[in-house]
Amino acid sequence: MNYLRRKTSTVNIGNVKLGSDYPIRLQSMTSTSTMDTEGSVAQCQRICDAGADIVRLTTQGVREAENIGEIRSQLHNMGYTTPLVADIHFNPRAAFAAAEVTDKVRINPGNFVDVARTFKKLHFTDEEYAQEIQKIRDALVPFIALCREKGTAVRLGVNHGSLSDRIMSHYGDTPAGMVESAMEFLRIFVEEKFTDVVISIKSSNTVVMVQTVRLLVQAMDAEDMHFPLHLGVTEAGDGEDGRIKSAVGIGTLLSEGIGDTIRVSLSEDPELEVPVAKKLATYITARADMKPIEGCTHHAEPVEPQRRASQTVANVGGQNKPIVVASTLPSALNDHFIPDYFFSAQGIIEDDKNNYIVPAHLYDSSKSNTSPLFDYTQIEACQSSAAPLKWLSISTDANIESLKFLADDANTIIVLSPAHNNVSGCQEHFIALLNEAGITAPVVLLNNYTDDDNEWIQVKAGADFGTMLLNGYRDGIWLDCPNYKNINDIVRYEFGILQAARLRTSKTEYISCPSCGRTLFDLQKTVQEVKAATSHLSHLKIGIMGCIVNGPGEMADADYGYVGAAAGKISLYKNKECIEKNIPQEEAITKLVELIKANGDWIEP
């Protein structure tokens, strides 16, 4: 509720200090081949100029690791001292080479020592399991020794899509498995007294990502570990979808004080990720300097928050999907995203197809599709009104005593606005007071932002609404942006936030990776081509992955997948199963459409 940054140890990454009381560090990753020295240097420059504190580069092998040294040298000669990170997956030899020439090495516990996921062995005895842990120790201890000698930090990066067969055998594809994958390595780092370690534990699913990070923090606290955390929603996508999805996942954890460095992973040029990350970090961490919310203290959210129990009023509350309210009339909107209720300040209702909310003094009981909105000064009128559906607009500084009549009211929905700049914090605290008073009326969250910049609105609304939705407050949202002229955008953002929180699907969901040096095709162009062919399939999730390193695993809950298999070759997936391999890229989208049709999931546009 009140913002309180999680206390961590300090990690030294080149000339940058991370964790503790240092600012939240911003990151991005190059999309160039790491063997393209000139291109990588130029892209690193753009990323640094955009404000990144750390830059990561793909490192498939020893050659790439060694060339990061050359890239680093050229950047230093140009006055750029931003730390460079080598991204290692399958090749421990590359990790050792990278530790010699980079500021940090990222290793993946799922495949650093364990073989890549083959699913050929899924049953391990206790003895076999212990032997595998010893293998990890035997490989990791010399690596730690080298990093200590060279002053190289380590990032331990767990991805949902790359858990080892051994972890899968004991935990399945679960948050608990992701956490244990990290903890196995962290225990060795602790035993070796090596503290320059940062942890990331990511998923493309915001619910899984938030749950897993919370579980990891609990696990570390239980073993007195205080390593800093890197946050990110993998494969978030591009455009507003990628920004909103990242704001929902990262913003929820940042608001709890969790997170020391972040990356917003977009299927766009990497330098465009940094301003979004900066906005998100700036917006949330400003709460540290705000006057505390009266009467509440910081608390840790449970790993799996349950939905707040609210009574059902019309189609709101109970087990209903969260509703969307719009501050506009339907005539202004694209007919693809239709809110559940429209607010008409003038009370003028021309149609009988949609549901309207009107100011109480303009309410006409003869119009069955309208309902009155009372403000806080009209509580008595609200209480006495015979309208079958009523809305009561209040802010979080309202007196709970004045609302106790709602405990016996079956027809009123609360519209709750923040009275504090810590939007989600004050709303969560107030709803806790409602619960204590026995008031179970549904609560629709009304957030007003005065910004006229679309990216700021996406970041703020995504973080604030996302925090509340993922923490169990799921009756409805109402986004009001009076200074932003395109109301279509605002309504679309509302639906996008609900979809990012995995609560209501309104459009095709694309799980698309940010491009990196492993990407085997023009990712940005391909994403747009796949969208053009499939964007009307709002019931589907489609993964678009540049390579097979994490692709199949990260898009595990996608219905279909388009994955780079080799230069100019694409493999197509149905769920987790590869259906067609090595299709020429020029045929791949046609083949994807055919696959969707063959499985009965195609709808004509």
C-alpha cells in the first residue's frame, strides 16, 4: 500500500551500482548480430543515448563473447562506459570467455549445465537428482572463481520457457519450479560468498510473472538472501499491447517495492524500450517521497491473491468478468471494443442498445437502460432512491461510517477514485476498510489522468489498474483522460489492460519476442505480417518467436506458434507441439493460416 522499496545487497556492474538504495536501473538488449561489430556499437550508442544504464548482447558462443570485448573497447574509446552484459544460454564455455571481457554475464539455470529440454528423461530418483545438483556445483564454482577474479557480475536469468527436464520432473511447468531452478544456483553462490548476483525470473504471462517473483522473494527471505531483482515481462509484443502488458506486470511488482532493474521487452527497435521503462520507474518510485497514506502500512501481497468477495449487482461483481465503463457515447467509438456502460454527462440517450450511466439529477426512470450516478454529497438521495441499479461516486478519503448503509444495499455499485497520488495504494487501503465494515458492494475503479501523451497514459493506467486487478479487485475499471482527444484509444487501453491481466479477452493476443542477435528473420516486419493475417481471431493467442532458444517454452500457453528454425526457415506449432518444420519463410504465413483452419479455429474476417 504505502510504497517501501525492498532492501537488497549492492551489486557492482562495471561502473554502475545496482540494488540497495540506488536508482532502479534501466536496460535494453541489442538486436544486431554480436559479430557485427560496427552495427552493435552503433546500436549500443543509441540505447545508451536513450538513457539505458546497462546493455545486453546475445552471446551464442566463444566468438561472440570475445567480440563483446572489442565492442566494449570501441565504445569506451567513444566515451561510452555503460556496462555490457553477455547473454549466455547453452554454452558454459561462452560464459567463461565472456567473464574475461564483459561487466556481467547472464546465465540460464535451465540450460547452463542441464541439457536442453528433450523430455526424454522425466523421472529422477533422489540419488540421481542429487548427482545433477553436484554437476551444477562442479560447473558453477570455477565460473564463480573467474568472475570474482575479474570483477564480473552475474545475472541468473530464469525463463518460464526453459526449465530443465530435471526441474520439470519434480515441479512441472510451475512457478515453484522456476523458483527452485533459481534457488539451486543461489545456494551455491551463497556458499561461495559471491554476492555480485542479480536475479531475473520471467514469463510472458503477467499473472505467472508476478506470482513467481513474489514466491522467489519469499523463498529468498526464508534463507536470508537479499539479492536484487531484474523485472521484465518476456515477449510482451509491440505497440500499445507491449507497453500495457509490461506496465501491468512490472508496475504491480514495483508498486510493492520489488525490483531493482527493469527492461520493457518490445518487438521494436531496442532504444524505444528505454523511455517506456524510464516512465514506469519514474512514476512508481515517486511514491517514495509522497506523504504516507493515512492509517495504512506497507504489506506484502500474497503469492496468489484471491478475488475480493463482492455481491452481484446487475452484471457487476460476484463472479462476473470485470466491466469497462467509458466517458463517452457509443457514436464516437470503433464498434470492435464496446464498453459495458457509457457515461453521459448530459443525460441524452438516443438508443436502447447500450447501457448508460447519467448524473442522478438527469436520471429518467422510464429509460430502462439508464442508471443514476450519485456523488458523495448525495449519499442520502442514493440511499432513498428506488432505482434498480445505482452508482455512488466516492474518493478514498470518504468517511467509511457514512457508507455503512451499503452493507444492506443490494443495488449500489461504488465508483472509487483515488485521493492520493499513490493510486493503487490508496484504493487498496480503502477497499480493505470497506471489507472490515462488512460492505461487499462491487467497486469499479475510476482513475483520471490529465496526460495528453499516449505512452504516459498506457504506463500509468497499466500500472495502477494492473496492480489492483492482479491483487484481486476485479469488478470493473473506468479510465478517464479528459485532455487526451482520441476516446477510441482510451477505451482500447481499458480492454487491453484487462487482457494483459488475463481477465477478459477482446482481441488476438500476440506473444512476440523482442529481437536479439539470435533472431532468424526480420521480427518487426514479420509481426506486422502475422497480425495482418490473423488480427481478427480474438479468441486465439499466437506466438511469434525469433529463434528456438526460449521460443517454444515461452509461448507454451499460445494456441499457435511461428518460430524461426534456421535462416529463412520457420517451424509452426500447435500449442507445445511442432507441427511443421523448416518451412520456407515466404510460405510460412500461408501455412500458419492453413494450420489454424485445419484445427477449426479460423473465422472469416
